[in-house]
Amino acid sequence: MDKKRLVIVGSGSTYTIGMIMSLIEEKNNFPLKSITFYDIDERRQEKNAKAAEIILREHYPELEEFKYTTNKEEAYTNIDFAFIQIRTGGLPMRVNDERIPLMNNVVGQETCGPGGMAYGLRSIKDMIEIVCDIRRYSKDAWILNYTNPAAIVAEALKREFPEDKRLLNICDMPAAIMISYAGILGKEVWDLVPEYFGLNHFGWFTKIYDKEGNDHTEELKRKIIEEGFTPQDSEISEDQSWIKTFEQARKMLIDYPDYLPNTYLQYYLYPKAIVKKEDANNVRAMQVINGREKRVMDLCDKIIEADSTGDIHLKSDIHGVYMVRAAASLAYNNGDIYIVMVKNNGIISNIPEEAMVEVPAMLTKNGIKPFAVGKIPTFYKGLIENQLAYEMLVVDAYFEKDYKKLVQALALNRTVIDTEVAKTILNELIEANKGYWPEL
């Protein structure tokens, strides 16, 4: 296999070291000639890069080049793949995204409800700029975007780059859920074949097969209801917030037994219960700052100080492995099936053609080949069309600089509904996001 050149955009992320370990684990499936880190935050990037340099030296001696830069031309010239994982405003802005809604008794979450709207309005400008820059220097590179909130970002990129066939929006949450399914069934996650429909962070598994064609859906439902549901991915398996989230997925299955739910649906189906459980003085972003961020930064310091990984336990995670395997399927025409975001175009036949849906697709060298879903039942159609209208209004508001459309978006969103609450939260978010959002 020919070796590829990769740039990781947003390499100051707390997920970058896990991505490096995933690239090492998958190096026979996705062999690389070079890895480049690119970030506008030089300090954060440098710490990850210095640790990554040592890790790669010890575990990936076949790699011909590793470098890190804040120069766009250096980062993007002559690359085959770009993995994008940016967070405009960083974790401090995420604190605002989560705290402001909670202070108004509304779900405070980084990708759902008003917090997701705020994050999305910050992300769009930077994402458009990144895609333009990559295309300036490497017009045929595959761009795989992980940046959240993926639904809003995907809608904006679809409008800005309607003809770009090598731009793929992808999320690891379905795979993280499937790892837990695999644990319940005593199988490897890569041996499972899902049927799924929805929007990003807003979907349902309709069937779970194995590669021999055996249907495990009803067995999974029964075991989840009787025995519970817990996260299995190494990055989240000991995180109390994620443990509670997976417990709530069991309740969703009991209340809505047709399909296996994406865990994020809890914010839309039980918003009042979620708000009661949260603390505006200790939002999830603060837990990440004091938890994963500190842990990753301390790990980097330890590696750099020792100039060796020594006996340090390093591991890949689904965030990285999913992205790497998807890239390998595109690079080498493997035809593997992954759940990704694509323009609907009749895939779900009774919702709008323009929707950016999340469905299984075969990833090939010649592009993304999604599988048809057909008609979906009225309840799920109603939920999806409501959420879709919210997402499209948010993107409309960004491009049109329209305050009214953001009020409409929040009034539609199931986490808000009330117009006066929508206006209050919106006005507070506008104040908090000065310099990030367009002037409305």
C-alpha cells in the first residue's frame, strides 16, 4: 500500500495523543509517510507535539516525517488526508455554552440545545476557512471532519462547498455505542453491522447484525433492559457523566422500544429530568478541564520529562480508531461500512431531500455510497423534522446575520420551546460570544 501524508488540524486537542496511538495501532491498515500537526494555539500544540514526537519515535519508526506548525501553507501543502477536530473558543467558551442555559433551567450541553447553537455559530467561520485553505494547497485531499456540533457544521459546509465530494463529516458516537453492544454480545465491535437512521446526535439503530448475517437486535434490547447498559470505550468507561448517560439510554429503550437510541436523545426526550441532575457551578466543561484535560497534559509532561514512554500505559480510543479506519477505507477502496453524514437525497424517503442525515454508507476510493433507509414512522419523522428545522434555522441565521431566526430555532428546539426563555438565553449567549459570532 502506498503511504499517505496526514495533517491533524486542531492538534492541541486533548484527543490528539489518543489519535496518535490509534494511528500506531492501525499503521498496517493506514500506513503513513508523514504526520503534521496544525493549530493556531502554539502553546497547546507544542506540548502534544513534543510528547507525540517521542511516542512516534518509539512506536512508529517507519514514519518518515513528523512536524508541527502554525503555518497554513506548510501544514496543508501536498497532503492526502486532513483530520479536523477544532474547538473555537476552547473549553472556557464551552463553560458558557453549558452554564448559561442551565442558569435558565434549560439543558446545558455542548452540542444540544442553546449550547450546541452557540458552539455551532462559533465553529462555522473557522471550518469554512480551514476547508478553503486546505483546498488552496491540496485540492484533492480527503477532509474528514470531527468538529462539533457536527450537524450544524455539516449543514453549513454543505451550503458553502456543495460540489466537494472529498469532504466527509463523521462522528464517533455511534461507534462508541456499538462498542458497548459488542461487549454485551461478546463480540468485537468491527464484527457488527448496524442499520441506523437520523441526524447527528439524533438517531436510532434499527438493526444490529454480525458479519455472518445473524440479527442480534432483540437480544440486545432484552439484555440492556434486564442487565443495564454501560460505556465500554476506554476514554469514557470510568467517567461518571458518561455512565449516567448510558443508564439513561436504557430508560429510553423501555419508553420507546422500537429502536436502540443514540445516547444524545436523552437531552431532547427528558430535558426537565436532565436539568435537575446538572449543576450550573460544575458543568461538564469544568469536569473536562479538571479531568481529561489535566490528565492528558500531565501525561504529556511525564513523557517529555522522561524523553521516553517507558512504562507509561498508552492506549488508542474509538475517537481515533474510527477516523483512521474510515480514512483507510477511502484510501484503499476497502468498501467498509460506517455511519456518516451525507445529504439525504431520498435516503430517508419521507423527510426533506436537503437534510444532512446520518446513515450507514460504504466508503470507497470513488466516494461515499450511502444505503437507502426508506420511510420512517411518524413519531421519528416528526422528531427529526423538528430538529432539522432548528439546525437549518441556525445556519440560516449565521449566513443572514438574523436574530429572529435564532429565536425561531430555539423556540423549535425541544430543550427550550418557550419563546421568552429562548430570547433570554439568546441575549445572554450573544453577550458571551462577542467577537466569535457574526453581528446579528
